[in-house]
Amino acid sequence: MYDKKNLKKDILLYAVAGTNPLSHESLYHQVEKAIRGGAGMIQLREKHMEAAAVIEEAKALKILCSRYKVPLMINDSVEIARAADADGVHLGQDDGSISEARKKLGPDKIIGVSAHNVGEAVLAWKQGADYLGSGAVFRTGSKDNVVPLAHEELRAICRAVPIPVAAIGGISENNVTALSGTGIAGIAVISAIFAKQDIEKAARELYRLAQDIVNG
């Protein structure tokens, strides 16, 4: 069972993974390379797959992540997280209540919540969220028509809550240093790792940059 005391350390590089039609490798092997490069937390995000297939995929990734002592999170679905015995779930603002998720998953599972402003952040923390994902901090292709979150607001979110905050959205090795001084505990990325030819190398570089930002 994952020890949530490690969450602040493990969220430093949070890799969000899903089916990649541009890759010839299995998702399993892509995730393993990301972990070897330094990803301390994995989220499975499958927007266009039947629930039964996502559960099977999640079960395989759970075995892999457990071997490396890395928590596996499921995007949006408490039911899939429970069925796959994942380490937790990440909820958007429209994905149901934190209290219901806690009842279904139990006290030891991780619940992450997307927060786009201080009000949402404080409410999520008071309702029992273990960490926040805040963004998009830069323009991103994974979500259309999203206005980037001002870095001043990100800084205010980090100051308002005692739980870890991971910045997300459009982060790459070319812009991540702009997040210095915001107070984040880590970065959550998709294409900055999984769209790269050398996934392990990309993860290793982002891990190094994230360390500089968070610990510097």
C-alpha cells in the first residue's frame, strides 16, 4: 500500500499517460521508461476507451507501478480506480464530490483535485483532497480554448493550502523554469515526456529541472 507521507516528494514529476497512436511501443513500456527517468507518480488518462478496457490497462500498470513503488492514479473515474485497485483518483471540478470518492476508496487512497483558483483550491483541501493539480499554466494542445492560469494565481493557490500543488498544462523543458518561485511541489506533464522519442531521457531532464524549481 502506498504511503501518502511520500506524496510531496513523489509528485515532483507527475507523468500523465494514455494511449499514444504515434508510438509503436506499448503504454506499459512507455510508462516504465518514464518511471526510470524519474517520474514519481503516474496518472492513467484514457478519454476514448471503454471502461472495461481501461480497468484491464490500469491493472497491468498497477503491477508495474507497485514494483517501482510509484503510485498509480486514475483520471476522472472513482469506479475504475476502485476496480483496478489503483492508488487513487484525480477529479476535475465536474467529476463528483471528494467526500463520495473518499467513501468509495477509503482513507488510504490518494484523491487529487483540479483547482483553477484560490477558492476551488481551499474548498478542495477542506473537503479532503490530498493534492491539487492547477493549470493550465501554459497553452496546451490537450485542452482546447483554455485560458492559461496566471502564475500569480498559481502562487496564491500554493500559499493558500498546506497540501502539494502540481502545475499542469503545456509544460515543457523549454518553459518550465518560468514556474520558479510559485511554490509548486511538482509538475504534471503529458507530451513533454510521452511525445518524445527518448521517453526516459525526457523524463530525466524534466526531473532535474523540477528539482531545481522546487528545491531552489
